[in-house]
Amino acid sequence: MKLWTIAVFEFQRYFKWKQELITIAILAAFLVFSALWPVVKTWLDNDYKIALVSQAAAPKVSGYSFSQIPADSAETALSGIGEVWDLVVQVQDNKLVMTAQSSASWQEKLTPELQSWLQKQRIGELPLSTEQKEIVDNLPDAELVFLKKDSVQQNKEQKLVSGGLLLLMVVGVFSGFGFMFTAITTEKQQRVTEQLLTLISSKEWIDGKILGISLFCLKSMITTGLFFYIMLQAISMMKGKGIFVLPISPSELVSALIFVSLGLLIINSFMAGFAATIDDPNHSSRSIIMFLPSVPLGIVFSAMDNAEGSLMHILSLFPLTSFAAMPMRMATVSVPWWEWLLSLVLLIACLFWLKNAASRVFELGIRMYGKEPEWSLLLKTFLFARVKD
């Protein structure tokens, strides 16, 4: 009962309805702005006026308005640069000569388009048959056949989901780092924990804190995920593609939620135990160790481009990386049920071991003032020893 009381207290300590509503309002405003921005940008942007001195049909490039003029009007067009024309394009000895008043970034976008246009004109002048010209102009067809029901679009969407899951886990990990580090070091410096430990055990206090802050981190991940999902829907509907359906089944979503929740508990257990050993967060050189939980995410990120590879198999089973690797792997490929079950069992076992180890380290460090435990004592307490009252 005390565990849930502490967990609810820690959750409500950071969960403020007013702040949540303000955040939702800001996200909604950003979503509306993102949806309207392409329309506003198109309305505000003026097409650049290009004078093309050529008899060939002008290319069609978005954002540029081409006007064909005869060769005898080239001098007149050149004199009107800056007022009438933004750019004058001439073809001299099979070479593009582009004249503008000054250098601008939009010219770099236009140059390859004009080069491609001139290349097609030159190919058209060669003594080639129609069939030969088609061979030169067009790339050969390529077809990728899938034995299983799949498609390129589904593959892209699965990669999008994998990347999104990893991003949300980064949000959860660093949220836990900020709240756990600040809460424990502040309470230790103000001797708050010392008073609380006269009423409850250190294990109950740290377990409740880990659970409460982990729930808040999970809430932050869900809120961020919903925002990105709504943004994807808005972009999809703006493009006329209808509702965007994530290529992930309800069972895969529940599985991802289980693994991510257990992963947050593991990471926050480590942070809670180690934060208690830091005496002064402003001057302690040990604060950098708190960033260690981000290492598994970096390792998984480096292997996410090959979800079928041996490295991803290992990472999805290893407890310190499986909370991130298994959901990403399930979003991309089919995972055997026994691998999923083995990974879950190992993850739960690791959580219980790490939680007990973190409790011992917390009990050791929270009672030290003015000094920090030596690394040898810290390692011994973390791996083996129990601190006696």
C-alpha cells in the first residue's frame, strides 16, 4: 500500500493539469501552423521570372515562370534583369549561359533542371531512331518481387514506426534522468529523505519513487507519441492520401508498451541508486555516469537498419537493450513467440535484480553527507553486499 501511495505522490508531484493543458494548446497551435504553413508559403512565394532565349519548349519547374523570347530580344531581356526578369537563360555553343543580378540560393535549385532540359535537347538532335532515344532517355525497369505479402510503402512505414519508437524512448529516458536526478539530489541536500526514512524503509521509498517517475515518463512518451501521430494524420490528409494507418497491430502495440515500461523501470532503478551517491550535483564528477542508460539506445540505433541481422537478434534478447530492440524488431519483422517470451523473462529477471541492487546502493549513498562512497565500495554494494542498519 505504501508503495502505491509513494508512486502516486511522485507522479502527481510532476503532473500538473495546468501545464499539461498549456502543453496541449502549444502542440495544437504548432499542429495548425504546420498544416497551414504550406498554403501560406505558396501564397507568399512569388514565382521567379525566367527569360528563356530558345525555340525549344521551356521546362516546367515548380516555383519558376518561364517565358520564351526570340534571340533578337536577348539584349532587351538582359537590360531588364532585376526589374522585369530574375534570370535570363541563353544557349550558346551547347552551353548554358545564365545571367542574374546577384547570386541566390534558388539558382542552385534551377541549374540542374536546366542542365537536364538542355541534355534532352541535345539528345533529340542526334541521328537516333525513336527507340534509341527512348533507351537513352529512360532508365531500365526494375521489379522487386516479395515472396511474403509486403511492399515498399509498408517497408517505409515500418521504418517510420521504428524510428518513432526510438525517439519516444529517448524522450522517456531523458525525462527520467531529469526528474530522478533532480528529486533525489535535492532531497538529499535538504535532508528530506533522512526524515522520511524514520517513517518508512529505504526500499519502500526508492521503489515508490522509481514506479511514480517511470509512470510519468511513460505519460510523457504517450503524449509525445499522440502529438506526432496527429501530425502525421494532418500531413497525410493535406496530401489527399486520407487517414494514415500505422503498420502495427494492437498486439505489437501492447508488446511495445510492456517492454518500454519495463525498460523505464530498469533505467530509473539505475538512476535512482546512483543519484543517491552524488553529494553535490553541481561539482560531482560522477554526474556523467547518469548518462549511461542512453548507451543502449545508441547501440540499438546503430543496428536498426538491419532488423533481420544477428546483432539485432542479440540486442533483442539482452536485457539491457531488449526493451528498445524488441519493439523495433517487432515493428519491422516477424518475431518467433519463444524469442519474445525469452526476452520478456530475461528482462523481468534483470529488473528484479537491478531494482534490489539499486535499493542497496540507494541505502548506502543516501546516508552519506559531505562525501561520496568509494568506487570499490559502490561496486561491492551494487553486486553483492547488503548494507546493514
